[in-house]
Amino acid sequence: MSGDLLDPRLPAPAAAAPRGVWTQELRVGVGAQLAGILVLAAALRFFLLGQNSLWFVEAWVVWVVRHRWQDLVPLLSAGDAHPPLYYVLMKAWMGIAGASEAAMRLPSACFGVVSVALTYALMRRLAAAPVSLLAALMVGVSPFAVMASQEVRMYALLGTLALASTLALVVGCERGGLLRWGGYALLAAAMIYTQYLGGLVLLAHGVWVAWFERRHLGAWLLAAGGAAVLYLPWVPALLAQVGHGNGSPWYSRGAVVLDVGDLLGLMAFGGSLVGMGSYFFPGTAGPAAQVLILLPFLVTLWRGTASWMADRRSLALIGLPFVVTGVVLAACSFARLLIVYPRWFSYLVPFYAMVLARGVEDLAARVPARRAEVLALLIAGLLALGVPALGRYYFDPGFRPYPWRAAAELVRRQVRPHDFLLFVNGSAEIAFTYYFDQPHPSLALTPVEDARGPERDPAFTDLQARALATRYPRLWIIATPPLTPGMQERLRAHLDTAYRVIGSRSFPGIWVHLLEVRPPRPGA
């Protein structure tokens, strides 16, 4: 008889649907709805996929994967701050599809669609089909998730693996077995091979198992140990990244503190409205205005959390990845140990959406006489707020900075055979040369503020400027942040000894200047 008893620590099975034709109709209905959501999610992610220029972090990925296979790990060890899995996948993909903007962004778009399906699958282990479909819909149309799915970055893949590993964890705890826990170990290893933030998701899993599934703690520790063993080959490269200070001083400068309001705005409706921060830029709204704007979402999240308190196991499973990641990164940001950008949290959108969907369901259930109408109104209202953000993202040229394609076209139209290209930092060189492939002599300057150790000596002097002037009558300056007024003043002072500016053009986040050799002074 004991084999027929339910373990109270496991989630209660979903209520059985009536047998016969009603079961078939329900299954067909849910399947059709999920298929529609996936089609909508795919349409939003594939729409205008190659319209926007690659910005530096995307161009960096392309630059890395254009190298030989045997060069990937040395390049990442010496100059990057991420694990290798995404780069390996993109290297293989580029060999098949090429290096155009759309081709390089297509894997992220596909991972984004898979995340929508996994959101439904994970939520369905914890809730009924309608609220699971609602969670999938919210992820499918989330502007924040769409933006992350249209980038040559690893966050869409990280989101897919975070969901898949969480689902595998639940299955492992519910059904056990070597193969299931082995699958979890593989997904966990893949997650931390994709982005170091994946380690925080694993930490959240460990807290959840220790708290709610203690009898499976040994199995989880073995699986986590297996993931650690699989990770050992990367440890020397990780130590090299730390030793080289990769990402410093960008990540360790700590000049910007994480704005929690901007982060919640991105999660809620994609940000960028009424003073809220966008995917690329911080907002201008103060805390009071942020709370007022976010109030409908905060109330819905509160109701979702409160309605789930009777099943703390499920609430913790969904909430801990967000809470652990948020607390750790916010602490690092507030302590000014590193810069934390809200867009880093895009892989957690599904976990946010599951709590929000539960809140919508709870609010609608409080008006039983008009439940369907209230539910439709709540869903329409919450989703409608994302339409302006998506519209800006797709069609507003000012929404996205760094139009490197336009900057390269400007130079291409006016460049002459013996012109010299002077890039202010390597970021400008890598992003610009993705679009500009004409052979020209060039030099990339590293501002002393961004250099380390003995490299902090001035990299460009009056003597070098005069030497360039003897060989190159015209010089192009192509600059991108970081470019402080002090950096500009030093560079201008050096160049003014030999060149004069004859043309300038500014793009969002890019500055292009054309200089020519100063004519001899009369009587000189």
C-alpha cells in the first residue's frame, strides 16, 4: 500500500480531465494554443533580425569565431571574460550559415523560441495548463526576451539551459534514476560553460534541494560534482582570465550602481517608456516615478507570490534563481565591485513570467462572476504595455546605439587610398572592420584609463603624430566609448601638432573625424 501513497513533498498532480472525447479536445486545444504562442514568439524574434548593426559585443563574438579552432581557447583566456561553449557553437554555426548579421543572430532567436516551450513545460509541472500557457505567452511576447533573442550573445542560450536544468532537476527529484541525474549534470555543466552567471542558478538549485528535497541532496551533490568534473578542463583558462584581469577595468570600475527600477521595467514591459531605462541606456525616472509606473506589475507579482505560498516548494523552485542572482549581483554592484547591467538578467525573464502569470490567475479568480472578462482584461493590459517598447525597438533608429554599418559606409564613400585609420580603443576597430574591409594602415589606441600595468604609459605622442603626418596626408579618427573629455583633450593636443580637423560626424555612441595635415606656416 505504501507504493500508492503520494509523497507530500512532491507537487500534487494536476487534476485529471474527463475521459473520452473531452480529454482529446482539451489536449488538442492546449497543443494548438501552445503552437500558436510558439509561432508568435518565432515571428517576433525573426522579424527584422538583420536590420540593426552589430554593436561591439556582437562584433567581438564574430571576430573571435573567425579565428582557427585551435585559437579559440587562447583568445578567450587572454582577452575575454566568458566561458567557451557559446563561442564554440557559433564557430560551428558560422561555418554553415556565414557571418551576416541575420545569420549570426539566428541561433539566439531559436534559443529564445525554445525557452518559450520550456517555460510551458516547467510551469506545467507546477500548475494547470491555462496558467502555464499564459506564462509561455508572456515570455513569447516579452520585449526584454525578444531583444536578448536578437543578439549575438550567450544570454538566450543561458536562458534555455537555465530552464532545461531546472526542469531536469524537478524530474530528477520526482522520478530519480542515474540517467535523469546524469542529464541534469550535463545541462548544469553546459550552463556554466555558457556564462559564469549560470553558477548562480546552480547555487539556487542547491538551496532549493537542501530546503525542500533534502532526501535528494546526496544525488544532487553527486550531479553537481559531475558537472564540476566536466568543468575541470576549463579551470586553467578561467584562472588565466582572472589573472589577466579580463573585463577590467570595465567590470571592476563600479562607477554605475544597478538600478532595480530599470531592471523591473525591462522585465515588465521592455522599459524605455516615461523615463524608464532601456536595454542599452539607463533611465531618468526617480524611485517614486518608477514605483508608480511599475505598480500594476508589482501588485500582480505580489498576488502571484501570495497565492503560491501554500506550495512553497514550487514558489522557491521558480523564485530562487531570480532571488539568488539578484541578491548576489546587486550586492556586488552596491559595493562597487563591478558594473552590473540590467540586460544581463534577460535569461531570468521566464522565471519572472511564471510568477506574474500566477498573479494574473489569482486576481481574476477574485471576481468569479466575471472571471473570464477580468482575465482577458488583465492579460491585454499587461501585454499592451510592451507594444510601444517593441515598436521603438524595431522602428526607432535612436533606440539602439552604435550604428557601425552607417559609420563604415560614411568612411567608405569618402576614404582615399593613402588615408590612415586611427581607432580610439580596440572596440572601435573590431566593430568598424566588421563592415569596412578595405585595406588601410591603422592603429588602435588604448586609453590609459583602460590600460593595466606598464601599458598605462601614454600610447600616442606628439612625435608619433608628426611621424604619421610625413606619410599620411589624411587621418580618420573612429572613436567609441569609453571616451572621456580627458581622453579627447589628450588626443587632440597630440594631433594638433600635425593635423587639423576638416570634418566630423557623430552617431549614437560613435564619433568619426577626418583630419588633414596642417599646411606649412607662411615663411616656415
